[in-house]
Amino acid sequence: MRLNLILFSMLIIFALTLVNAEHQYRNNYSQLDRENKLTFELRDEQTKLQIEESEKSGNDRINEIATKKLGMYAPKKLDKRILK
């Protein structure tokens, strides 16, 4: 009788341990899924920012800002002087 009670107690303990391990596994898997989604979103945002950066640092945009906002222009042949 006592042996049955000990075995039954061990069975309950192992069952609770199994349930706890399964619960932790599901929580970790759920968190992994959330992190994977976040990683995908951050990579997408990084790609968008790289495209935006390349658009803003392009030669055409720099040339446009230099001529319109700063009043700069490419020197003509008469404007060039060689110093010795």
C-alpha cells in the first residue's frame, strides 16, 4: 500500500514536471515567433532607410541643392585660373 502511494506521488510529480516543460516550450516558441517577426520588420525598415539614404545622397540631389539653395555653379573656362 505504501509503495503504491510513493509510486502514485512520483507519477503526479513527473506529470506536473512534463506539463511545466511543455508550457515553457510553448512560451519560448511563441516568443521566438514574435522575435522573428520583429527581425523581419526591422530588416524591412533598414532596407527602406538605405534606399532613402541613397536617394538623398545622390549626385543629382546634391547638385540641385548646390545650384538652387546655395547659388553655386560649375566654373566656366574664363573663371578658372592656374596659380604657380
